[in-house]
Amino acid sequence: MPDLDRTASAHPYLVEKVESGETGASVGRGFREWAPGSAEDLRAAVTEKLIERRRRQLQESDDSRAATPFSSSSGQRGPDR
């Protein structure tokens, strides 16, 4: 995003945060303050959403294979053959 920052290296504010140990949710402080337990709650919610998304992707993949068991060009089974 060159319109926001053209710094060739890490922005001084970011360097300051890291040097002072304010590295985010894992320590409870960074660009924002994390209430005790809120980082863990967010991490659990994000993990659950990612698992749900992956399950849907796998289900969609299985559904598309079941819908097209034969290749139209050779009459042989598709990728599972």
C-alpha cells in the first residue's frame, strides 16, 4: 500500500512495539489492548471458522466428484479411476 507508507524497512512505530515486547494478542498488548482471555476466545473462534470452511470445501469437492463419476471424453472414471 504505497499510498500509506513508502518506508523501505519496518516502520519505526512497529519496531518500537516489538522492542518494547508489545507483540500482540499472545502478550495482551500491541496495537490494541487485549483483555485477559479475549485473545484465546478470538483464537478459538477463528480456528472453528477455519475448520468449518475446510469441511465445506472438502464436502463440495466430494459432491462434485460424485456428480461427475465419468469423463466425457473417454467414458472411463474420472480422477479416482
